[in-house]
Amino acid sequence: STLSSSSAASDVYKRQELKFPGIVMAKQASLPDNCTTALISQLGDDDYTFDAETELAIFWQTFNEHYAFFHLEDVNWDDTYQFALNAVQPDTTEEELFEILSAMVAPLKDFHVELRNLNTGAEFSESRKPDLGDIAIIDFITVNAIEPPFSDDKFADFPQYFEEAITKAEAAILSHVPDGEEVHFNEYGTIIWSKIDNNLGYLLFKSMDHQAVGSEGLSIEENLDILTATMDTVLSDLNGVDGLIIDVRFNEGGTDRVNQNIISRLIDTDLVAFSKQTRLGDGRTALQEVVIAPQGSSNYLGPIAVLTSATTASSAEVLALIMRERGDSAVIGERSAGGFSDQLIKTLPFGLLYTISNEFYVSNSGEEFEGVGVPVDIEQPFFTLEQRETGTDLGLASAITWLTNF
């Protein structure tokens, strides 16, 4: 067996909030002057009047001071502001301003930059890499020989096609489960595990959201307790396997608290996982080292293959980043999505909520993978039309081979 006992759960770890490392604040006796004087009115104030140019200026300045990755797509933010300012007119509406702001951030290709108009429900975000939905819709167009102009009626059957595509990809995975072996699920089907070919364990995480791996409506701590109990069951069911496959190819992220809870069950000594820092003017804050302590009543210590795809995003790709530091582990599949930073949440006076990427995740060797994703040790495509139609999974097959020959 590759399971060993460990009771080294860290009190510091338990105290962390959603962000990791947590933010330490010092209470002040009074507000600074710039928080009490010359304030800009906002929606709900008696004297508020929508002014598109003022809203634009606040939006531009906030990104100018905090956004960390203009260089990735060579975006000149000053030029972007001038283009946007020329587009704003005295009679520009909220809806029109939303489109202008969306056009400003689209070239960043950063899915952690999101715009949400809380009044109209309009949303915008742009990704650098195609996700599973993007792949499926291109295949749908090809299979059905759909030609421009594209209209909604031509894609009426796409939701069903996409659902069937996911089902086929999952069926290819489950084809490796031997006859008579049980496949296990958590409450929401976001965690799936089973023994598969060659006495290996397979463990799929579809989300890193604490409510998805726990239960809706519960606190982060309560859901982490549920995840810990689930991992107890997983490790018991997979006891005695010769290797473990962790699959995060469908996983679009959640919170680092979840990935670190998982990692804590795969180590027996403290693991320096990565470091974080935040943009500060033209420089950065000091690096904060993230250390994960083992926890739980049992821990898997054998070889692990981590399966990633271009859809593996945010805290899911942070898991892959950490696993590169674990040893006896390989990342197999496709480079991840390349979006690590937590989201700095801001609002505009007229009710727009927007988020900014302002953090750097740095590996122990000083590498940064924002925009490019975590590299793989063995490259294999995922979710291709050919694999779905033939019921094959090249990434999983490679993981089985790597672990069998470990």
C-alpha cells in the first residue's frame, strides 16, 4: 500500500480564507481624507447623474494602477484610453458604455477580467485559449456543414450536441474501468473516482469551487470538512493502487483552498507549493511563500499523473503547478488555460462590476505561466472529434503507460 498515516494538519492552514495567502488588515481609528471628501456620487445617491466620461476615467485609471499583464498581449493602455475617449459622447448610454469598456479589455484575452452590468445583466469576458465549448461548437459547424451567415436557429441543436460530446468523452474514460469495479461519485458528481486498468486509481475533479465539492449554502470551512471526508473515502477505496491519475481537464477552477486541501492528502511533509505577489506601481510586493502541510488520517504517497487541458483554468491549473513540486508526478495532456491571478473586484458608480488580474503566481524555480499555462511532461490532445467518435482518450492512455512503467 502507498497510504501512510499523518496527523500534521496545520492550524494556520485552517484559518485561511478563500484567498491564499490571506489578506492581513490593520484597523484604523478613522477614514483617510480621500475617503470622506470630494467623493464621486454613485447610483442610489440623490445627486447621482450618469456621466460616461467620468465612468470611463475611473475604469481606465483602476486598470492602469492595478492590472499586471498588459505586456502579455502588448496592449498600450494609454492608446486604448484615447480610442475609448473618442468613442464616448455626451449622450452615450450605459449600454453603449458597456460595449466600449468591453472593447477596451477584449485585447487582454484574460478570462479573469470580467464585466457585469448589475442593472441590465450584461456580461463580458474574453479567453486566450479555446475551452471545451469552443472546440465543440467548431466541430458542430463542421459536422453539420453550417455556412455563414451564422444565426441562432442554425445552432438550436448545439446544447444537445455539446452534452453528448461531454458524455462521449466521459465514456472513453470509464471504458478503462474493469468489469465489476464500482465507479464512485460525490453529492454533485463533481468528484468521480474508481480503480481502472493495471491496478491504477482514477480521480476526476470537475470543479475547485468549494460549494461544488461540498454542498451549496455552506461556509468554506464546512465545505472543506466535506471535502476532507470525501478524500478519506477516496483514499480508502483506492487503497493499494500502484499509481494515481488526477484528472482536471474539465475543471475551470474555483478557490485555492480546495486545491490545497487535495494536495495536503498527497504528501507526508510540508510542501513549498509556490509564491505569490501583487503588482505595486511599477514593481511588485514581496513574495509570499505558500506552504502546504499534510493533513487527514491517510495520505497517498505513490506516483501521480495529472491530466490537464486548455480548459484547466485558475485554481485547477494551480493544482497542476503545485504537483510539479511534489516529486514522483507528471503533468500529461495540454498546457492549461494560463489564468492564475485571483480577481480584484471593483465597481463603477453606475453599477458595473468588473474584475482585475493583479497577482503573480511564481513557481519555486522562478517561473511564471500566466498567459501560457502550466507546461506538460507528455503532450496529448484532449476532446478532439476523432477521440470522441472512436471512444479513445490519448491523455489517459499516456498516463496509464507512464504510471505502469514508473
